[in-house]
Amino acid sequence: MGSEVKPLARKSEATLRYGALVWMVASLFWLGGCSRGGSVSAAPASATTPSPALELTPTAMTYTASSAQTQPALPSLSPATAVVERAATSTPHPVSLAGLLPTPTPTLAATSQPTYAPTPDGVARSLRVPILMYHYLSTPPDDADIYRRDLSVSPELFAAQLDRLLAEGYTAVNLYQVIDALQRGAPLPEKPVVITFDDGYRDNYENAFPLLHARNMPATLFVVTDFIDEQRPDYLTWDMARTMLAAGISIESHSRNHASLADQGDDYLVWQLLGSLETIEYELGVRPRFLSYPAGDYDQRTIDIARSANYWAAATTKQGALLNSAHPFELSRIRVRNTTDPDDLIRLLALDW
């Protein structure tokens, strides 16, 4: 008997120690669950409790272009702007260039948009850089009014003008290069020229774009964003704008709906200028830095609001080619009409204005 008691006693002590250990572990798990607000449940592992529905608070909502159209209220004017996001399901694909463009030419080296702001270096400068102003790039219909005819340049005439510019030694540059030269002293070619189009007509894509691309010449389109959003047939689509942007054409602002910007209140100017800017940024993924005043109408308050919205400069309809670093929001241009033949164009560029 004595020989059997000791093993049983050792087994009993081990069992007690093991039971105590299990109890301590279970207690720790129970206490941990309570500290997190949990509870011990005897429900099977397969049982689940449905989670509450997710509520979207105003601060969690994503800003979209469509909401910008229905909500004219815009953020306060400051260098920092709200981040805009495109819904993943609505990302469009650029249209194919197949059959549209001629044989590919070297990449346009002067078309990339800088990521820095052109902080003036304090040096006053005047530069003579002709900025050409086009509108329609097509032959007007027979019943066109005087304004449509005056603002129309045929593709054949435009091609002849471009060829003459190149033959005379002119180099097409973009407005980013011009403002960099004006405010920071960056170099420009010996005979620079800027090509701009106002309004964003569809014939700019169909007729002007292939001719520019074939000659490796950059240009700037000032677009009316509401007209594109409304899918007006005479104006660009956003896919067309993306295709041109990818090929080196700058897409800048011409306001939301081409209304006069002179003698307007601050709220209206913010809606027009910041609204068009953010729509372009939303659609194209790049922030425009240049503005063209619709019909050339503006005043000092327009300039102040445009500067606060972080535009860098603006183009007017004032005739001339002399640019001044003190007035980047009053860039003069040279209007090209349907009667401007290549000889006339070269004479305009040679004028001392």
C-alpha cells in the first residue's frame, strides 16, 4: 500500500497545478474581453451578427465635378485647395490617335507643366513675345454671321501660317515658358511665338491639332468648362482634351460659361474662376495656371480673385506683343482673322507694339 500512495499523491498534485493553470488562463481571456467591451458567448463559430450600415457624414463625402455644377458654393480662396477625386468607375480612356495624326514626330520638349510657382525674382522685365489668338479652325458655313466668319481660319490657311512661321525662324513655345522667362529670367528661343485658341471649339481638335502635331508645335486651348460638361456638339469633349494634353497641348481656363467677368461680385468671380479651374483639374489631373478673359472683359477685382485662386497669369484681347513682368494678368495678344494670310501674319509679328 505504502508503495502506491506516493505516485497517486504526486499525480493529484500535478492535476491540481494543471487545473489551476487552466483556470488562470481562462480568467485572463475573460478579463481581456471585458476590458474591450466584449463578452463570453456560447454561440457557435458560424453565428454572425450583422454590422450596422455605414453612414456617410458630410465630412466623408467626396467632391466631384457633378457636385460642383449643382453646388455653386466654392471653398475659400487660399493656396491650399481641396483634393478632388474621380470615382473609380468613371475613369475614361483617351480616344485613339490612330488615323488622326500624321507620322509621329519627336516629343514636344517644351510642353511639360512645371510643378513650381514662378516666384518673381524682383527683376523688372519687358519681353517681346507675340501671342497669337485663334478661335474657330474651320471653314464657316454659308449662312454664318459676320462674327463667325471673322473668327474662322480655314485648315489650309492655318497650315500655311504655321509653315511660314517656321520658315521665318519662329519657335512655338507655351505660356509656362513665357511666364518663367518673364518672372525668373529663364531663356527663350530667339524668335518665340505662342499659339492660343479661345473657347475650346471641336474643330481645334479635328483640324488644328493634327497640323500642330505634325510640325511639333505646342499650343494652348482656353476652354469653357460648362460647355464641355453640357456636351455641346460644337465644343470639345473631355476625352478630346485628354488626348491633346497627352500630346503636348496645354488646356487652360476660359471661365465656366463665357460670361463677362467685369463689374462682378466676389462670389460670382470665385464661382467662375475657381469653379472652371477645379473642373479642369478634376477632368484632366493637372491644375491650369492661365486664364483668358471671356470677350476680354475684366477689371482689377477680376485680377485680384484670379491671383487669389492661384492662377499665374491671364491673357487679354488687347492687341500687342510686349509683355511686362509687373502685369502678368494683362498679357496682350495678336488676333488672327480669316483674312490674315501668311504675309500679313509676319507683318503683324514685326510691328513694334
